[in-house]
Amino acid sequence: MKIKTIISSGIVLTALALTLAGCGRTSGEQTYKKAMKTWQKSKSVEDLTKARTLMEQSINKLSKNEIKSEAYNNLGLILWELKDPNAAAEAFQNACETSETVTKSSFNLARALLELGDLENAQISIDQFIDKYPDEKCGKTLLATLTTTQLNKRAIPLDQGVKILHETIMDYPDYAPSIYSLAALYDTQLNEREKAAVYYEVYLGLTKGKGGQSDKARAALNQLPIDPQASIGNFKIGESYYELHKYDQAEKYLNEAIMTRSLPDAHYMLAKIYIDKKQWAAAESEAQKVRIIDPDRAENLLKEIEAHRN
């Protein structure tokens, strides 16, 4: 499927069809309203098939692009429920091309393309959706899902995929799928087992040990031979908790890591934690320890402390 400019997306049913009232309603609008009611009340494949037929009939009759775009989007959702992702993707594509102002169909298009394994065009559609709607969580989490698929197929560099997944949990710290993906990467590809253990544990905490990848996470965690007493082991564990915004746990392990050796990155993270906790003296103390190895980064820390304190 050739992808043209896509700037819209969405998965929520529109109420537009239900507001098309009055004597001026066209035949296409009447058919569209009937299709929507049939879909919303559907309880079987037969009902969905009837709604699909009515939606297709309305599209052929509608003249206003904004309403036609909504109809294409909702046709795509019906086809998705009918487990026909190819036809759904085509409908979402048509919705995107018909109007740029009403529907948000590029999210649905990306989801369908991802289901079909068309990763390249799914990436295009997701990028355009995020560019148009940067604050929508669904776009970033779908990007994370695509990234995991790309990593599994070795379609993107490992460091690029890790960066995207980390950005997802920076925005949504409790987004369990990305946390599990990072745990598996640290475990099987990056050989950072202390970090993998933390990510598995946090994932199991979010899922309460049930559903998703919980069984795999539990099995993998039980197989990880780590030495939590080692300085570098404590640092990796602390770093992982820091990345996951679990600052109390991070502080504990980072402090244990620097009991036997100075680790500038540990001091840096401790300084950031103390800034978050508004413990200015402790933050300054850690920043000064960073200065010995990395004066520029220490200077930025001290400026950040001063800015937050004031």
C-alpha cells in the first residue's frame, strides 16, 4: 500500500453521525446514521457485516469530505472487529486521504500496518501521528510496540531501540510492556543482568505477577545469577531504579555502590535524586564529587541546584 501524507488518527467512536439531525440531512448522512446505530448495537458477526455494508453504502453517497472521512475511519474499525486487517488498513488510509481535519485515523492505520507486518509504513504513520499529536499517550506506546517488534526482527540498531523504550518510560514510568522489553534486552542482548533483574522485578510489581509476560519474567528472574553485594552490581541496580523513577530504591543501592569505590555516575544520579527531594546540601556534596572527574557536568549540576533552590 502506498502511503501518502497522513496527519490524523484515533480509535474513539465519533458522535458526529448522531448529530446529523434535521430535514436537510442527505441520503448519505441518513445511511451513515443507520450504519452507526447498527454497529453500536451489534452483537454478532452478522450484525457487524450488516453495519459494514451500510457504512460502505453511506461512503458512496456522502459528499462532505469531513463526514466521509469519519465514515471511512469507522468502516476500518468495523473491519478490524471482523478480523480483516488488510481491508481495515485500506479504509484507514482512505480516511486519512479524504480529510485532514476531523478524524485521527493514522493511529489506526499504523496499528493495522503493524498487525500486517508492514513495519516501514507503520513507522511513517506513527511518526506523523506523534508529530501532529505529541501529547497523545497512544502514539508513544504504539511506537514502543513497533520498536520492540523491530528489535525482535533486528530491523533497527539495538541502541536506537533501547533509547526509544527508555523515552517511553520517561514519559510513562508505569508502562509495563516497555519495561519488560528493556528487561529482556538487558538480560539476553546487553548482558547487564543486574539491570535486567530490576526491570523484571518492577514489571512483575506492575502486573502483580499475573498476565502479560509475567510467567516469562518470573522464570527469567529466577535464572539470573547476580551478586548484589558487588560494587558494580549495586551501581547497576541503583541505575535501573533511577531510570524507572524509583528514587528511594535507587538511593539505597547507589550509596551502597560508592561505599567501596568512587563512581562518578553514581554521584551524579544521587545529586539528581537529592535535587528531586529538595535536599540541597546533599545534592551539592554529590555534585562536588562529580567535579573531580567531570567538571563540566558538575557545573551544570550546581547550576540546576541553584535554579531549583531559588
